[in-house]
Amino acid sequence: MKNRLRIDEFYGEKCTVISLDDGTVTTKLDLRELVLDGLDLSGNTLEEANLIGSSMKGCNLTELQLRRANLSNTILDKADMSSAILELARFSYAKLRKAKLRKTNLQGAHMVFTICGGSDFREVNLSKSDLQHASFCAAILINADLADAGTEYTDLLQRC
């Protein structure tokens, strides 16, 4: 059984709470270089979280909200990110091998040099994303929206 993690467990020096003029409150988590393998983070909100260099192998990230989060150099192998909201997230040099991203919103994501081999991108919104030099070797991209995506030097059609 996977461990269920509540985001309020990270309050303290790893968290900055920002109140905005319109009364909304946003939380920025600093989770750099943590090992979070196998955790269930589904349904949480980690917008603008800093996850640089973290390991999240096999995590349940379904319906997770990670808008503008930084996941550069993060290992997300075999993670389930189905229906997650990852608009404008940064994945530079991340590893998403054999990950499940069905119906995930990655609009405007920065995925330069990201390794996505064998991952499931069915019905994913990758419009306006920067996919330059990313590797989608053996990935499933059925009905993926790639409108206006930067795909220079990307192996989208390679079967490997």
C-alpha cells in the first residue's frame, strides 16, 4: 500500500504562504532534492512548487495541480499523472519514463531535453509547450494536442 501524503505536513521552513491583494492565498513549497518515491499526492495543489532534482518514481499524482511548478531534473519514472494540471510547469532534463499522463494538461510546459520514453500521453494537451530536444521514444501520443508546440530536434515519430 502506498503512503498518502498530506501537503500540510510540509509547513515550516519548506513552505512559504503568500497572501495576495484579492484575498487568495497561495503556498509555495520548496521540495528540492527530496525522495518522494511511491507516495500518493493525488488531488493536492502544489502550484509553483520547487521540486528540482526530486525523485517521485511510481508516485500517484492523478488530478494533482502543479501549475508553474519546477520539476527540472526530477525523476518521475512510472508515475501516474493522469488528469493532472501542469500548465506552464518546467520539466527540463526530467525523466518521465513509462509514466502515465492521460488527459493531463501540459499547455505551455517547458520540456526541453526531457526523457519520456514509453510514456502514455493519450489525449494530453501539449499545445504551446517547448519540447525541443525531448525524447518521446516509444511514447503513446494518440489524440495529443501539439498545436504551436516547439518540436525542433524532438523524436516524436521515432519508434525506437
